[in-house]
Amino acid sequence: MPLSGTFASTAQVAEALGVGVTTIKRWVDEGILPAQKTAGGHRKLSSADVRRLAREGRLPQADLSRLFPTARSTPATPDDFRERLGVAALGDDVESIRSTIVGAYHAGLAMEVIADKIIAPAMAQVGREWEAGRLAVIHEHRITQACVAAVFELKAMQRSHAQASRPLAIGGAPEGDHSTLASLLAAMALNDCGWESMNLGPHTPFSAFRSALDQFNPKLVWFSATHIADEATFMNEYESFYREAQARGIAVAVGGRALQESVRTKMNYTMFGDGLTQLTAFARTLNPPAQSPRRRSK
Amino acid sequence: MPLSGTFASTAQVAEALGVGVTTIKRWVDEGILPAQKTAGGHRKLSSADVRRLAREGRLPQADLSRLFPTARSTPATPDDFRERLGVAALGDDVESIRSTIVGAYHAGLAMEVIADKIIAPAMAQVGREWEAGRLAVIHEHRITQACVAAVFELKAMQRSHAQASRPLAIGGAPEGDHSTLASLLAAMALNDCGWESMNLGPHTPFSAFRSALDQFNPKLVWFSATHIADEATFMNEYESFYREAQARGIAVAVGGRALQESVRTKMNYTMFGDGLTQLTAFARTLNPPAQSPRRRSK
DNA sequence: ATTCAAAACGTCCGAATCGTCCATTAGTTT
DNA sequence: AAACTAATGGACGATTCGGACGTTTTGAAT
């Protein structure tokens, strides 16, 4: 009678609480931790219970974000995380924002899913609330900062797979666009699907992109445009850049909130995407994975 | 000896601080050192907390690097790290930038030292090279991104389990200033010296700071001004904000490259600092550290 | 249905930590 | 100088923890 709940394995709980696996097994057997057992004797701990007990101070807590449901026991649905992030954001709960995003990553969700299905909707919601005057600027800033910090934390975790011979992608946000998050997520998503990515960050002039073509010879350049300061100048510079890239056979991917249809139709590009899902899909066609470079997602 | 990194045992902390195990146990029981306990009663000390307290000078400091596995056998003088970071930055070696900054933190250097003595000089050097045309924009962007990422990585490590009531500081960069690093470092430095800090990030309008006064009732507000878009508007809004803060008895600390003497002399503030060393020193006078576990000496 | 690798199981046992007591040391007072 | 107090840390037996081992379960792919 497996009820629909979120379960964690002994190893996960051990890591979350900062103790050894054997200790978790003992605690369960002694009734300190509630758990159910499968027919074969494997312990299934309810992550909600563990989180509750840890918060009550009865247990140490190393990183509770590791306790979120995994793809193994319950299909980790991005919607759950999106929901949770929305609640955390509107409630101005900075710690929950962090643990939700980090938890989503630990649950094995791909970077582009975290970006498109979890963070983007939540930030859009925040934007709407802000425009409607139901959310003060200060909260919007806190939330943004929390998201950026969480994603940088993921970046630090991601730093592991350093294998050579990966194609290079360079990107950033154009001059006048000061948003950090979108371009950072793009870099990480590309990283996650087998590319070497170089993020130039926000407010990067086209001259930097141009010199990147020669200096690093990337296979792909991405533009993440959340905001465009001066459309005419942007178009001008962009077109000139695009011609140079095209002459070298370098793909140019563009995306971002600022590129609505009215703008987009006037641009040339190799690929456009409303989100990172399209970007990574495109990147995979450029550089089809030999084996399976994705993170574990069993 | 699991040494998860986030937790340390009494023996490890004892060795790191150069005291006996019994003393550590007593300090924990007396609340001098924050710790969590396992179900079986074993103490788990957060290495971040220990490091923070040790840096505050409230604890003896024998060899902090023993608490942190990655730190190894490097004479930990700030100058060494500054040198290394300078070389890494000018050489566009992103991975070295990261390892130098993270290494400095692991070596037990205080956040304000890392900011003032290591990162700031390196970034100033980068700025000079850039102005002299010896460094392309793209490198300047890469270097900045690498530093930001590294500091965010430190932020993730800094998460502390100590819930003791700490005074609140709120800060950020004013509207028009899009630099992330300075304000982030300020937040972390304050965090590191016993404050609860809330970083509103770059490009924060004064209205947000004003509403922060009422909503969160901080004891300190910091402004990190790396760049000022419109001096007249800035002055105007700032003065109005300062009056409100003063009326509430809230300290206002200002700093940053943009506040040269010509600007500064026209401003009112509770405290000005060229770097974070001054900010943390000031913060400590506002909130002097509690009683010391060391022997009394007059 | 069968196969297979990853993960979890149970058990054992050395090592680490616990709480307590008490001798030693450092700093202060008489 | 002697007495006193406070803090320290070593030494116990008892308890808890966690790594290692070979075995079993699990889930997914064949």
C-alpha cells in the first residue's frame, strides 16, 4: 500500500543529515526515524518526516535540500518545484527559494528544465505581482538575489565534469542588459549538455562578442536579451556581428524576454528560442552526444 | 572521520583551535560554540560557524586549515593570494581565479581581507590594464564573472546554522550601479562578523531602501556605490533617505569607488569606508562581540 | 522473462565520541 | 607568598558512529 508520498533512501537522508548510512539504518531500527519498509526490506523514509524532525532540532541538518523527492521513487515533476518556488518567492522566504532550486537540481532535473519550467515561471509571477503593485521593489530584489545565489551555488556543484574536447559556446547579455540570471542559466544548461561554455555576463558590448569570434573560435554564440536599451543601436550592432559570425560559420542563438516577435522578425539568427529547452536541443543537434553526457536521470 | 565539509567533530575543532577536546565539549554545552547533536548525542559543529567565530578573535586560532580539507600547506598571507589572483586575472585563467579566492577563504582569511587586500587590488589592476588598452573587454568580463562566481561559491559555504539573534544590516548598490561584486562582498563580510545581512543587490532604487527601513527595521544600512549614473539625482534621493534613517536612529554606511572626495564631502553619513575593513570595524563597534571564552585579562 | 549494474541490506568491529571525575595550570585575591 | 577561583584537559568505561564486507533487492534495459 504505497501511498503517494515523497520518500528518501537511507543514503540520501544520511547525506542530508551529515551522518553515515549505517547510522541512519540504526536510527530507523530503533524508531528514532520513522520509515516504511519494502517487501524486500529496503527502508523508505518519508522526506517530510525527516525534514520535520530535523527542524524540531532532534537531528543535525547538513543540507535538507537533498531530501526533495528524486526521480527514482516519485517521478520528480517540475511542477512541484515550480509550485514550491512560487510560494517561496511570494512569501519572501529566501531560504526556501534556495532549497527548492538546489533540491530540483539534486532531484536530477536538467538545467534547462529548472530554468524554463521552474525559475522562469516563478520570476514571471513575481514580475506580474510587482507590476500590479502587490509586491514591493525590495522583495523583487531579494527574490532575484536569492535565485542568482542559488544558481551560482549549482554552478559550483557543476564544476566537476571537466573533460576535454568539448565544443565551445560563448554568450552573454548585450550592452544595456544588466540581468545576470538568464545568461548564467544558459551557460549552465550548455555546460550540462556537453559543451564548454563561456559566460561573459550582463552588459557585454558587441565588441567583446566580436573579438571572441577570433580569439576563441567558438562553435556557438548565444545572446540572452532580457532588456534592450536602445533598439536601433542594438539592431545595428547585432546585424554587423551576425554577419561576421556567419562568415566564420559560427551559429548564433538568440533568446530572451526582450526579443518579442516585433523585434525578432527583423533579426537574422541561426536559432531562436523562447527558453533554454530550445537552446539545448539546438546545441545537441550541433554536437550530438556520443554517449550520454546528461546527468543521471534514471 | 567522515569530514563532510560542513560539519566538524569536537576532536577536529579541538585540533584546529589548539585546545583540548573536553574544552570544546564544554564550550558547546555553555553555548559559546553553536552545535547540533545527533540522536546519540554526538556533537556536530558547523565548520562555517567555527571559522566565523575564530576570525572574530573570540577563539584561539591554531590552524584553521585543518578544518577544511582543501586548504593545504600554503603560507596564508594575503599578499600571496593577491599576487596569485593578479597573475590569474591577467592571464585570463578562470579556474585559477576561482581556486585562489576559494583558497584564501579556506586559509581562514576574513572576508574583508579577501575583499580589500585580494580582490579589490586585482580588479583595480584589471581596470588599469583595460584603460590602457592592454586588456580586451572580453577578458575584463570573463574575469569579473569568475570573481562573482567564486564569491557566490563562498556565500554558499558561509551558510551558518547559528540562529542566535543577530542584528540586521541591509544594503545594496544604488540605482544605476550595476556592479554585483562590491555589495555582495559587503554582505558577506557583515555576515562573517556576526550580523544578519540582507543584500538587495545592484541597481536598487532608493524607494526600496526607504521601505526597508520600515519593513525590516535594520540596525545598519550600507550603500556600495561603484558607479553613479546621475550625481544630482543620487544626492537628492540619498539625502532624503539619510534623513529618514537618521530619524529612526539607523546607521548608514557608505563606500565604493564612485564616492571620491568631491562627492563624499557633500554627503551626510554615519560612516564612510574606502573598503570593507572599515565597514566591519564599524559594524563591530555597533554590535560588539559577546563575552569571550578566553581568560579574562585586564 | 531474463539479465545486469547500482544501490540497499545486515553484520561485524575498530575508532571516535560521550559524560564524568579530577589533577593541573593560569590568573586573581588576600 | 599563600590561598583561592576559574578554566583547562587528560583519563576512565560506556556508548555511538561509520567503514568494510559479502549478500540481496530493485528498476530498467535487453
